[in-house]
Amino acid sequence: MKREVVITPRAKIEVEEIFNYLEAKWNNEVKRKFSNKINFTIQLIVKNPELFPISSINKKIRKVVISKQTSLFYHFNIKHIVIVSVFDTRQNPNKLKDLK
């Protein structure tokens, strides 16, 4: 059974902020490549949710390094894969302490 991917409001906002930054500082091509990386990563998670390591922040959450500046955090159950955060690692890591 294929799990449904759910993206939390927090993750949506974080992705939008990253996209805005990439558009302002770089260009649409860089934004497109980043979007492709996220989509590819989600496809990998859907195929094998246990592929990526458990996060040190919360034992129920897994972490994927998308780029050296960005990590994706998710958890899953029998029906869903929940994208909790797409975190810009240049931020204060204390912002991750409330991940659920």
C-alpha cells in the first residue's frame, strides 16, 4: 500500500521561504533544481520510509540532508508520510526542538 504524503503548514512555509531566497539571491534555474531535489527525496521516502536515519532531535523523526544548507525531517505510519520541516541549516538549530 502506498502511503499518502502530507506536508505540514510549517514545512510549506519553510519551502516557500527557501524558494523566495533562491529567487532573490540566485535565479529560477537554481530554484527549479532545488525543487527537483526535494521531489526526488520525497519519492525515495515513499519507496522506502526507513531509508534515512533517525534524527538526534526526536527519535520518531527521520532526517534527510538535501543539501549542505537544507535538511528535510519526516515521520511515517502505515497510511502517511508526514513532512514535518524543510529546515535551512544556517538557522539556529534550537528552532528544531519543537519538531513533532
